[in-house]
Amino acid sequence: MKVFIINEPFVPDFCRTQRWAARTRGRVLRAPDWLAYAAAVVERDIPGVEVKLYDFPALNWDKTKLKEIVSAEKPDFVVLDSTTPSIFSDIECARIVKDNCGAAVIMVGPHCSSLPEETLNKAAGAVDAVCIGEYDYTVRDVIANYGNLSAVPGICYLDNGAPRLTASRAPIEKLDDLPFPAWKHLDLKKYFDGGKLYPYIDIISGRGCPNRCIFCLWPQVMHGYRYRFRSPENVVDEIEYDINLCPGVLKGGEFFFEDDTFTVDKPRAHKICDEIIRRGLKLTFSVNARADIYDLELFSKMKKAGCRELLVGFESGDQEVLDKMRKNIKLEDSARFMEIAKKAGLEVHGCFVFGLPGETPRTAEKTIKFALSLGLDTVQFSGAVPFPGTDFFNICETNGWLLTKDWGKWLDAGEQQGVVSYPTISQQQINYFVDKGLKSFYFRPSYMIKFLLKTRSLPDLYRKFRGFGNFMSYLTEKIF
């Protein structure tokens, strides 16, 4: 039996594995981590199966290549990812598979998880089953029980041509039982993020998030609000496994903990750092953190273990906007966080978003000023996107703020853009402030000099010049 698991093509540089799928301004390309987990589970649990994991964006392959591969190799099952901006293209890819090899097509990811019945109806027979939410074991079970899909929890499948939902599937409790992601199928050096050292590898040490920000896609649609943890020993075992696969990660690169909030359970964060130190691993890593969790003892331990940077969702410089998005942080938390992080010798990447409820040109200007005042090392500014399945989407739909529910219009030639318009601020103004924020931060002469002087190595110089070139290519395309 052949099973192909595919991160399918869309527009060039499209990054579907990040929380807001788009062609990012920095041309970020992340490895398909969730697909790599599913590939590893299928390989381990289904005897005699041949699994191939293809990442078309990383290989710069198009739909013609997809047709060639499935026509030549005739897989029995093909797993495709889905995002809201790419869903019509994703369905087109499903049709290419169905027409050229007749494989059973399984779709996973946030869009089809939010709208499973709509997805199957729009696919018109090109997709056979949708896995809803966390899909590591669900994909395996669909393949193993294809003749009796009604017994598989957590899916929506075609039953005599009509979508049928099965019982819901509980979140995975014993995360240590999962195999490590099947990175062996991928060239990890093809992935790039100008804000991370090169090369970098994702580590997911826990799933879920206890916070309830209205806009965040992963906890609301894929992994839930309860934070489930892997053991520190299992996490560091994976780090050692990855080092053997990609030794370059120790030679100028880093690991990135993709957990929603690595620092939310401080005792566990301490234990992971202790385990890294105990094994004598000389590595570099970065983590996602929250602005209201700052602890000098923890940050110092993380620094000792190899932590380079904290990625933090400060989101806004206006307290009322923060409150409306249910961020549950105060502006003074951000200032205190920066003080403690700098004292521990850690860099900080700040994440900000324009276009959430309560936004006005005045609050957007406040956010840019706030970002410039914090002493951040790097930043990202984004336009808020109300993805289906989130509270933000429901709020926008109820109030008539959505510009369109035609998913094919959610990107601007592949570029991320705002898709809401308020009486207080328009879509065009939201996009304007995103670009203004980026240029205000990165085009300061003092920042450019500091950025270059802090170069750590030749790989670090490479990622800085590549990142700068990617950003300039975005600006050039916007201007011309």
C-alpha cells in the first residue's frame, strides 16, 4: 500500500504551516510539522505501508508536478493539507489526484476542520474524508478502516455522496507515545525564517493553550485550550534525534519550540532546560512566550541551556484593544517582561497585529510607537485575519465586518492582507499600518547597524541578508 502525504502547491512562497497562512512579507517557509507527525504514525502503525512525505512549496514544484507524480506512482491514499486562503486550490489538487490515479483523498488542516461539510460539498467527490482537528491518529485510522469509516471518530466522510460526521475524537493524552516527526523525508535546510538562525528545526513539546485570545487559530480549531505536555526526557530525546538527522542545526542553527507558550508551566520549562544541561548539549533554541510570564530565575536557566530568543505576542499598544481581543495582559506587563528578558541576556521578537475589534488609526499609531519603545530585537506586524472556527470570525460575521466569505479573495496575489473593515478603520488602512510598522522598525539606521554588528557566524550573516532580500522583494512588488 502506498500513502502519499503532501503539502500541496499554491502560490510561490506560500507558507501554510504558520498560524496565519499566507505568503509572508519575509518569505518565511516552515517545514510541514503536523504532516510529518502523521507520516511517522502511519509508517509505524500500518504494517507494510510505503509512506512518502512531499513538500511542494519547499521543492518549488507546481500542480503539473503533482499530476506527474500521482500518475506515475499510483498511490492508494493521498493526504492533503488545507487552509482558508488556499482551499479552492487545495480542492483542485484533490481533483488532480482523483482524476489521475483514483486514490482515496483525505484532507486535514484548519479550514476543513472548521467547515468539514462545506469542504466535502465544494470538493464534489474529489475529497473522500476530512480529519477534524488533531489528526495524527485520525489519518492512520481512516487508512486502516477505509471500508468502515463510520467507526472512525473525528472525521466527516462521504456516505452515498453526502457528508456524514462521526463521533468527536478526544485530544491525544499521551504525547510521549507519538513517534518523532518524519523529518527524514524532507531536506531541512530548505526551510527559512529571517527571524531564526539557519537552519532551524521545530520542536513541539506540548499542545493546546490555556489562553483564549479571540483570533488564535490553533487552540480554537486544532488542539484545544488544555495544555498537554510531553515529558522533558522525551523532548530532549527528539532534539538528539534531530541533531543526527541535521547536524547543521548545531553549526549556526537553532531549535524552535513551536508550543503556544513554552513558559506557561514554569516547573516543566525548568526541567526541559535541566535535561538539556544534564546531557551536555551545546545547542541554541528559541521559544514562544507570554508577556505576563516573566521570571528571572527561569529566563536565566533558559539562557544557560541555550535559549537565544523569546517570541512574544504583545499584539497592541492600546489597552482597550488588548482587552477586546481577550489577551489578558497589561501594557505594563510588556515593559516588565522586556526588563527581565534583557537582564537574563535574551533577545525578544515582538508580534503585533492590526485590525482587531476596537482598532482605529490612533490605536494603530500607538502600537507602532509602543513597538519602537520596547527595545525589541526583531518584530512582525500582521493584519488580523478572522479564520473560520475562531471567535474572531464569529464576531466579525455577526457585526458585518467581513469583507468577503469568498475564501479565494483572502489574499492579495498570495500576500497576507486584512479581510475586515470597521467603521473606525478600513482594510486599506490596516494594510497601510502593517507596512508602516515594518518600515518604521527595520529601516532605522541605528537598527541596521546594530543588526549587522550582532552577527554570530556566516550562517547568521546568510539568514540576515536573505531575510532582508526577501523583505525588499515584497516591498518592490508592492511598489511596482
